[in-house]
Amino acid sequence: MEYTGPRIPKSLADELYANKPYTYLFGLGDGDTVIDGHGAAMFINHSCDPNCETEEDEDGRVWVMAIRDVAAGDELTYDYCLYDGEGEEPCYCGAARCRGTMYSREEIRRRRRRQQRAAARSATAVPPALPIEPAAEDRVVG
């Protein structure tokens, strides 16, 4: 099944969907372009134990393909492997080895490293100086 829709710059998609609770965007390999999903493939859900995977061909078309037998009536799923965003993007797929998020393993590692660096910086940062109260004898009473 092909993931169809107009190809738009990621920056435009970020603007268009800034305040939307959901999107059907599929990031392409160049990282600068997304498909604004139209068609049946946009409704395929995420799973940490998917029965499908996606592949971008040499013409830039994206295909969702089964990676194991799928019984009639089974839901088609693929791993979204999200690579950017602001929120947590929790996963509720229920897989035995669910990551708890729709972010890719690489993105999870990147975010952990960023958190660790921030924690290390704040642990070594010098706290701001506290204002010094004038001594009692120096206070103007008045």
C-alpha cells in the first residue's frame, strides 16, 4: 500500500499543524520533506511490534509492506519511529516489548543524552549570588 499525499516542506507542515492534536505526516528520508497523508495508509497505526514496515523507493514513493503474514481482520501496524516533536508521544500499542513512546530508539537515545548533558551542566553551575543584607549597624532606620 502506498502512503500518498502532497509532499510539502517540513517547516510548512510544522506551521500548518502547530495547534492540531493529530497529523498524518510521514517524514521522508531527506528530513526536510513530509507527505501530508491522504488515503488508506494514513490510518495505519503505530506498534512497537509491527506487522508492516515502510520503504521509500528511488522515486521517493513510500510503501507500507507486510513483514510477516497478516490474517484477515488483523490491524496493519508499523513502527512510526518519530524523530522530532515537543511532546512525549506515548505509545499504547500493548506489545510485550513496548517502548512506551512512538519515538525511534535513536531519538530516545538522543533525548537521554541531551537530558544528561543538561543535568551535568546544572550540577556544575555556580548558583546565582544571593543579595547581601546590610549589617544591622549599617541599616538606615527612619
